[in-house]
Amino acid sequence: MITGLKITNYALIEHLDVSFLDGMTCITGETGAGKSILMGGLSLVLGKRAELNVLKDCTKKCIVEASFIIDKYDLRRFFDEEALDYESETIIRREIVPSGKSRAFINDTPVTLDKISRLSETLIDVHSQHENQSLFKSEYQFLVLDALAGNEHLLSQFQDKLKVYNAAKEEHQRLLDLNQKASSDRDYNRYLFEELEAANLKAGMQAPLEEMISQLSNVEDLQSYLSQSIHIIEEERMGVLTQLSSLKSILNQAAEKSKQFETFKKRTTSLSIDLKDMADDLQTKLELLEMNPRQLEESEEQLKLLYALYAKHKVDDVGALIEVKNSIDLKLQETENLELNINKLQDKLNKNLTELDNIALKLHKNRQKAITGLCFEMEQLVARMGMQNAKFKIELIESEKLLHNGKERLEFLFSANLGSEYNPLKKVASGGEMSRIMLSIKTILSRFKKLPTIVFDEIDTGVSGQVSNEIGNIMSDMAKYMQVFTITHLPQVAAKGKQHFRVYKEVNGQDTLTKLKELNPQERVEELAQMLAGEGMTKTALEHAKQLLN
């Protein structure tokens, strides 16, 4: 509920600061006194766009601030998602500076107009004869019917499962599209994989392969080099081993003369052993070294294949080729599992659809039961407001598709007069009838849902007498469940309020100001008498006003 409103420097309002109670509040005043200005100021808090010409004094900023008690509206998630401080008494403020720039705040945190609009929709519902379009919207019609049908839990369950179903359906379609594309890519990927698999790729294989080719390509030269090396080492007269033997003999003699040469003798012996081992190894290599044209050809083909694969896959080493092969293998595995996954997902979709159909059927049955009671109660309410012959019919039309609220569409039908055919509400109801129908619907709905504070802006225009009295009674009944404001010209309606304000203009020198005053009991009697009698207040009017208040 709204607990307070402050307006500074807006149109004809210099400064206004009022507090509001729960229940029903009435606002009255002569035509042109400034009720529309008051609503305009409130609209800024609701997130409406502001114009520079709303500033009363163009050198000062305009401020509109409204306080709300919000703890019954389940708004913590909104405040958390928008990183706002949650307060049970929340303040929304708009400022318009002389340059024309507008700023908005929720609990002193700067916010966008979109955030203020989304929050204020939960807190205030301004209703006038020109704002009945929501009654034509299917979503609002379902809101009313489902509230009476007690479908809140079922509807939440349906919508949760519908999200899961739609996500699974989207994934199913993605897999179908992927499978269709994969069918053309699968053969090519398999060819690429088999080609890489046949290459028998191993990390680091290129260097040994190049070494093998170099060796096999130069066998004769290598045999010659090895033979010469062995000859140099082992030749009887001038070979290295023979020379080392002579050197060893000389150093032995030197060691006998002086022990400091003992180490040279040992080193020579070690050299002789290493050289003999080297000669043996060279001999072994020589014996193993032979021409092998077939192995050479195979090695060259394998290296050529490697180079071709490098170029084909735009890589430059075997490790990268192995990564390419693994990636293609993964794609093949995914595509080979696609049909299995598609079938599994289809089974899941079928199961989800069955569950949704079952819940939709329960929703339908509950709605069907609630329709009779809703139509009857609406007819009773609008009859009290002068529409004695009005009849309502609500039809549920089955849909093949899953919709947000189940598997059916809803149509409100209306007949204003006896013998008239039922037609869609939006085609046959007049503006005044629509206002009274909307009042009846919101009165019913207020018993089942926590509705925002509602402001009825002269929706009782064009009615009088007993009808106006009943409109006031209905609003008063509605105010037992929620906060209700009514801007009215009817004393019968104004008398029903728990709180009563009068809007009036005051001339101050060369300046005209719009003011809002809360009326005390005596002032209420006088205001109602004035509304009853017109310009000349009479004793009868005063007595009638007292009767209305009592």
C-alpha cells in the first residue's frame, strides 16, 4: 500500500505532503481543481516520461516521492536481481532538473525508468474509463478465472514443466539439424580419420624416419667409411692399435724409470681398450649395413605421406596431426551417437507431453467448475450497478498447441440486454459498462490475490442515485482486502471512504496553486453537502450528507 506522497514544484503544486491509510480513500474536488495534476504527479512515480513544462518554477527541480509498504508483495527476488536494498517501507523518487534531465531512485539507489515501471506495476494500478484494455487480454482473463479455480499450484507446476519441455524440444531440434548435416559430413570425416589412422602416427616419428632414409640412401658410402675406419684402427704396421701398442711399451719403460709416468701408461691402456671396442662396434655396424631398396622406398613413401598430411590439415608436426585425428574421431563418435540421443530425447518429450496434458486437463476441469460461479457473481455485482439484464458466458476453446496457461484459449462473452446474443466483450460493451465490469472483476479477484493499490479515476462518471451508492458499496467491500483510492464526483461514493481528501485551487497574489487537504468529519459533511446541492448549500443537503456518512 502507498503510505505517503510528496510533490514539490510540479505544475500548479508548489508543495504537497500527505499520508494515506489502508482501506478506501476518496478524493473529491470541483472540475479543474487539479485532480488530473495530482494524477500526473503520481504517474511520474509509476515511471511515465516527464516533460520540462511540468516544472512550476523553471529554476528549481521537481521532486515526486512516494512511500510504499511492500512486505506482502513477495518482491525480494526483484530487489536481489536488481541489486537494490530491500526495505519493507520502500521509497520511489523522481526528480526533474531545470535542464530537463530526469532521475529516478528506489530507496536512494539510482535506477532506470524501466525498473521503476516494473516495480510500480506491482504496487499501484491506476484505473480509468480509458484503461480497460487489460480486460480484453487473455492473460488477465486467465488470471481471474484461475484465481477462483484455485489453480495457482497446478499452473505453476504446468509452467515449470513447460519450460523443461520447451528446452528439451529445442535441444531435440538442434540434434535433428545436426544429424541432417552430419549425414553429409560423416562419410568425409570417416575418410579423413581412416587416412590418418593408416598413417600409423606416433609422436616424434618424423626425425627417425628422415634418419632411416638418409642411411639407406648412402649405404655404399657408409660401408666405405666404416671399412676405412676399421683399417685405420687395426692395420698391422701403421694402424692406430699398433701405434698405441708401441706408445704403451715406451710409456711402460718411462714408468719404470719414474712413477710420475704411471698415469700415462694407464691412460694408454684405457685408450687401447676403448679403441678395440670401437673397432668391434664399427665391424658390427658394417656387417648390419646393407642395401634395402624396399625399406628405403617404404620409408620415403611414409615421409611423403606425412608431408602431404601436414599440407592437407595445415599443421607442421606429427603431434598436431594426432590432435586432428582425435578431433575427427570425437566428431564421428558424436554423430554416431546422435540417433541414439535423438531417440532418447524423443522418449523424454513424449513423457513430458503426457504429464503436461494431464495437468492441462486438471486445469481445464477446475476452470470449468469455476466458470459458473464467476459468471453468476459478476452478474450479481453489475446488476447492483444498474446492469440488471447483463449476462456473461465464458468459453474454453481447446488448443492443439501448448500455451502458457495450458491447452486452451478463453473467450469472455457478454449480453447487455434480455434476448440479445452473446458476443465478445470487447465488441459490445460500452465504456461505462466496461468500467463497471472491470470493477466487479477486480472486486472478486481481490478476495483471492494480493492486488496492488488500485486508483479508480472517475470511473463512476455518468451514473447517479442508487447505482452510485452501490458502486460506493462495492468499492468499500473491495477495500476490506486491499487499499482503494477513488477520484469521484459522486457524494454517495465519497461518503464510503475511510479517508477523504479535497483537491482545490488557491489564488495567492498573481499565482494559482493546487492543494490537497485531508478533511475532518465536519469538513466531510460540508464537502458532501456541496457536492449534493451544487453552488448553494442547503440545510437539506447538510442533513443528507450526514445520512450518507452514517
